[in-house]
Amino acid sequence: MEPNIDTIIDLFLDTDFDAIDYLNQGLFLFSYHWTESHCFFRLKMGDDNPLVTDYNNHYFAENFEKYLFQKAFVLFREKFEHKSSVGTSIITCDKLLKQYSFPCSICGGTSEEQMAFVLWLVKSLELDEKPTWFSDKLNYCCYNEHYALHINLYHSILIVFSCDSIALKNKVDCILKSIFDKVTS
């Protein structure tokens, strides 16, 4: 799902589409997908960097600037030769949180509790814990000249790690395997 200004403008002119109705509700459509997983700016008076949400007001990104940099970070990750990714279902993610004694679930608890889990994961991977300025309550990003790490909590948990060293990739894979194997076995 990516912004496409041509499609968006056409949708505002299409009387069969609800773009104008969304706008009247304070939702400015900026990303359209045929599956109806659209993204909106949630417009408020006096807010010059609006929250990015879906139609049901589910948080998607703290603001458009962070959203753009998060998308650019995805491109940056691709520069590294070695890549790993781990994703879970909501049930497995909740088991993981319970296994490691975190007081939240992926669908409940505060964003601070969920981010405490993410920071624990990063520390377990023995990586720099300092998030980038464009990280937010659903997207944790960190990097240096040798690696890039992105952890997304939108649906459950998705961890994407890229690096320039096979030894570092193997180390991170081994640590993630040990963390996730305790839950899935």
C-alpha cells in the first residue's frame, strides 16, 4: 500500500467513491488500496502534522513525516547483503509476551508496555537500543553502518534485520530462534 496521488485525485472526482465523505469526517485519504486498507491523515484544527490512521481510527504512524522516513528506511534496509525476518500470528505474539513476563498483549496493554518488549528484544539481540527519531509506538527502527533493524507491531510482530556480515546475521538468527522456539515448542 503506497501513496499514489493520481489515483487519490481520481477518487475525489469519482462520485461512487467516499473520498469526500471521508474528508467531511476529518479523514484525508492519502493511500488507497483495492482491499480497502486505506490510510488517512486524521485532520484536526491547529495540527500541522496529522496522525496517520486507517478508516477505523487505528493508529498507523505518529505523523506523515515519520511515515515517509519509515518507508525510506525499508529501502535503506535493502542495501545490505544479508537479511532475516521473523513474523508471528497474534496468538504466538501473545504467548511470546506471556512467556517473557510482559504485562501486555499485542491487542491490549499500553504502547509503552509493548515498546518495553521491543527494547528487551533489541537488547537480547545485542544491538544498539537507541531508536531512530522516526520510530513510533508501532515501528521501532535502529541502524548503523553495518545493519538495519525494523520491528513492526501493527498486526502482531514483524522483525526485519539486514546486515553486511554473515556472522552477524547468523548470530541474530540464532538469538531469535532461541527466543521464538520457547514459545512454539
